[in-house]
Amino acid sequence: MNDAAPELLRIDDGDRFESLRLIPWWDQERLSRTRILVVGAGALGNEAIKNLALLGVGHLAVVDMDTVESSNLSRSVLFRASDAGRRKAEVAAERAAEINPQIQITPLASDVLSGVGLGWFADADIVLGCLDNREARLWVNRCCWHVGTPWIDAGIQEISGVVQVFVPPDGTCYECGMKQADYRLINLRYSCPLLRQEDVRRGRVPTTPTIASIMAGWQVQEALKLVHAQSTSASSAMVFHGMTNHVYRTNLPRHEACLSHDPWDPAERLPEVTAESTAAELFAAAARAVNDAPLRLRLHRDLVRGFACGGCGHEQTLLQGLLATRASEAVCPSCGATMTAEIVGDVATSAAELSEKKLSELGIPAADIVTLEFAAGPRRFRLADPTFAPTGSLPGAPSEEAASRSGEAEP
């Protein structure tokens, strides 16, 4: 028997991606330059991260604020019993690096709503949403639309799921498909003073590891198409029913008046200003950059300055982001009544007390993009905190025509 294999089938054991390179349109070098932000490291996120590591995507960032629990072990391939109590983002990053030591991966153990700066979304080539609630999806959608980054959402329940691809600025977005019932469900997470209720849980959504594998695989496959400038399923929900193995697409309309359709111009960079700089230092740096004095800092995340009790008159200072403030913090320590929150939406240059606070104390996370109001109008500035490795944008990124063919959905 002739042991000689045809040249095309001979695998170089020194190149882990040799078999992938046999795909005619495959570009491993482009994948090694790709930056993907994965939001959520649960069952879906585990599978997505595993797939991205296997494929050789060069730069990953993983966002998740939760810790590993025993209930995660039946659905999450990257977690072990010994990881109990550890941050999901950090464990997932470690295991991904074990799968592929060539990747650069950054764990962000933060709430995406309050602790992840917009710079992470701006630097990403693609965002993968592996989330379990509408509030976070809506936030990710608006962030991606601000900076023009495509994002791919997946959702699962029992043994069924949905995948949707959103490509700013011309396609349908996640909020375009939201109904009044979706907004009502988001509002259930908040108490009357608009503070998040930590004990409001409508019950966990049951899922299986099999559907997580299927939908995350589909999700990452759509990301591969975007990376390689291939056409994707734009403005449609791709739905899989596990009980019947029925797959279908539903086209979603674009609503021109949708609030998420708010593309921002590229932000100017302030290399000397970080989230640990004060608002006054930000004002001074911006004034030097544009040769004009700013009037105020617009807060994209409302700030709770403090509480006041209408019953007994008790007052207390808090200075914390609204999205990070829990309803239990509004309970008056003197009489037990629910206090009223003083919510601040901007910081004027004349507000000496707030101007001397660090930007992080004003609810502005590292790597964020901030908006300053000038007499001539608003201007945006990028804080200097590091994000993804500065590899530059991908050559041959999806064209407008390709982008218009990309898709979306809602679990």
C-alpha cells in the first residue's frame, strides 16, 4: 500500500489551523487580528468563547459580573467544581487560554450596564451577546449603534433558540423588534424610585447544554461570515425549535424613529485623561484640545447623588451610578420608609463639589466615551484607559452592501 498522502491532505502538525486553511475563503491571519467582545459567560458564552478560541480569533474580551455556581456545571464547558465562587469572566478567560495559548483574552468582571466603557465596544470588530435579559440586550444594542460595531445576539430556552445579527447603521436593530411587553418586563426589574431590585426574579429560564452548543455555534458562524466579508442573515430572526427540528427565518422591520438609531461621530482622544481623573481635569484637557471652555459633562449613566426621606427628613449622600444602585439602599435607616433619590444627569463646570470627583466616582467606567457640552454644541472624547490591543481595523471589513444583508432576533 502506498502511504504517501496527496499534498493537499497532508497536515502540518505544527500549525493548529492547517485544516481550516483548506477552506477557500478562509483567512487565518485576519482572524488572528480580529477583536471580539463577548458579553455574558454563562452557557451560551462558554460555548461561544470555546469556539472562538478554537478558531484562532486573536483578541477576546469577556464581560460577566457573576460567579461560578454549582448549577452552572451542567451547562458550561469551561467551568469546574473547583471554580465555585470565582468570577465567571476570569475562569472563562483562563480556560480559553488553555485551549489556545496564542490568543489574547481580557476578563471584565463587571456589569455591562455600569462597568464597561464604550471604548470596548468601539474597539471591537464584533460583539457577541450571550445574555439572559432584555435590559442588557437593549444596552448592548445602543452601545453598538453609537459606535457602529456589528453585534450578534443569541437566546435560548429549554431546547430551542434564536440568533440575530445586527449591523449598524442601516439595518434593523434589537430595539426595532421590541414590544411594549418587553419594556414592561424591563421595568419589573426596578422599584418605584427607578432603583434596581435585587430580589425581583421571574424564575430562571431552563436550558440545556445541547441548545447552548447549537445556538452559540450558529452565533460564532455568523461572526465568521462578518469577519470574512461574507453575506449574513440581516434583519431577520433565525429560529430553531428543538422539539420538531424546525428552522425558519422571520424578517424584522426597521423603525426609523427607533431610539437606538443614534450613531456618533468618532470620539476625539484625550491621552492624559482616564476614569481616575477628576471631572475638572477632564474639563481642562478638553478646553486645551478644542481651544474652548466646556459648559458641562453629560452623564450617559444617571448618577444618584443621595437620598432624602419624606417621612422623617433623614438625608444621606451616595454618589453612585443609578444602574448600580439597588432598591435596598433607598430604605431609610431611621424610619424604614423608601427614600427619594436625587438623580443627576450632568455635571456643570460650575459645580465645584462634583467637578472635584473622579470620573469613576461619577459612574463613568474605564475606557468610556464621554460627551461634553460646549457653546457650539456637544463633542465626544475617548478616555485613555487601555482596551483591546491596537491592531487596527480589519482590512476588507464588511462593505455597506454586505452589512445590509446581516440579521437579528429576540428570544
